[in-house]
Amino acid sequence: MATTSPYATRRSKLHRREHLAAAAFIAAPVLGFLIFIGYPLLFAVYASFTKWTGLSEPVFNGLDNYVDMVNDPYFWKAMGNTVFLMIGIPIGLIISLLLALALNRRMRGTTFFRTVYYVPVISSLAAVAILWQWAYNGDFGLVNQVLAIFGIQGPNWLQDAAWAKPAIIIMAVWKGIGFSMLLYLAALQSVPRHLYEAAAIDGAGAFAQFRHITIPMLRPVTFFLVVTSIIGGAQIFIEINIMTPTGGPEFSTASIVWYIWQKAFNYLQMGYATAMSVVLGVLVFIVTAIQFQLNRRSEFSIE
């Protein structure tokens, strides 16, 4: 008859103890996810099918919120404004890349310029929005004063439906350019120098090296910045709420998150606001999945 050795018994007890300790460490983030993300997400999906003020009990109303959403012109206007404001994403990435290329050269003062460009990133978004709101003032704003030096009559930026969205885009690009620039700069400094040396020996010029070496090596950083920028751009709110608290002239700057906030907390239409949030979340997920697929295909094409 086989007997279990004392060593095997001690080892099994040690394994059980280690498994319990591992389970205890894993339980904390899992419980945190279930409590703070999983449950609110499931409740949001349920609430989107209810008529709910946030103060009363939710009353199930089927697809009424989604039908109202399809027929709501302000929803489509806010969604269109949000997409339009994302024009700043490629503009910001291009400017960030150009700045990173400039700061990647050996020149005096690069540390100072890196710090200056990164200051807006670590600054309070609310404070920055208030600063730009003053700068965009049509009567005494700094922007129009600078334009007046060159003989240009600046518009009343935030009160003009044609200029309000471009004003928000300029401010958002200025705010986030330092972060993108820093990532691009780190990626540029990690590109092996021997690739450029080999390309130069083969007769490749500066543009050819940039196209066939720099751009492919920067693709992971670009992919990360595009995905995070799209997710952040879909949630733009603070800038809109501070600089144009009424949604701008003719509802020209109202983003979808700003409209959701208005419906939820000003009009107490929590059910309808939650339905819009669910739709926004699904759209962001789809766009992000498409970006991952395109990035995977581009990697395969390089290989």
C-alpha cells in the first residue's frame, strides 16, 4: 500500500498556501473591476431601456430612448461636432512629429524647449480652458491683439458659429502637443543608427530614410496616439463646458458628452442620457477595433 511522504505533504500544503495567496492578490483587482466597472456597465445597459430621472425608480420603456435618439436632431448635431473636433488629431500628430524631429537634433536649448512644450500637458485643463477663453475674447483677447499687429481683424471666436469649433481645435492641439511630441522624441531616439548608416551607404536620401525607416519605426507610437486620441476626443467635455457653456452659438460646439451631461443632470433624463452613453461606448469600441485591425494588417504588409 502506497504512502504519502512527509515531503510531498509539506509541498502540497505549500502549494495550497501559495495558491490562496495568489488568489487573494488577484481578488482585489477582480473585485474592483466587478464593483466599479462591471456592475455600472451592466446597470447602464439596463437603464438605457428605462425612463429614469436619477431620483425615482427606473421604469422599463423598451426601445423608446433609442427611438427618441434617432429622431433627436441635437443628438446628431452633437455627434457631428464631436467628429469635426477630431480633425485636430492628425493636425496635432503632424506638428508633434515635426517638433520631435527638430528637438532630436543636437542643438543648444533642447531641454528648455522640451519643458516648455510639456508644460500645457501637466497644467490643469480647467485653468487652461479659462485662459484660452480670455485669449479668444473678441474685444480685448490676446489672439486678436496679435492678429491686429499684422493688420488682421480677428473674429469673435467663441461667439461665432463658423469659428467656435476651430478655436476649440486650436486649444486642444496646443494642450496635447507636448505629450505626443515627447513620445515621438523617445521613439526617434530608440531607432538604431546603423539603419540610417546602411541606407546612406545604399544611396538613400533624407526623404527616403524618413519614409522607409523613420515612419515604420514610429508606427507603434503613432498607433497608440491615434487610438488614445480618438478615445479622448470622443469624451471631450471640460473645454466645451467652460469655454462655451451653452454649447456655443447655434449649438456649434456641443460635443456628445456635453449633450449627455446636459440631458442627465440639467433635464434629469438619466435613461435617455444613458442610452446615448451606450451608443457612444459601442461606437468607440468599433472604431478602436478597426484601428487594431488596420494596424495588424500594416504589420503583415511590412513583413
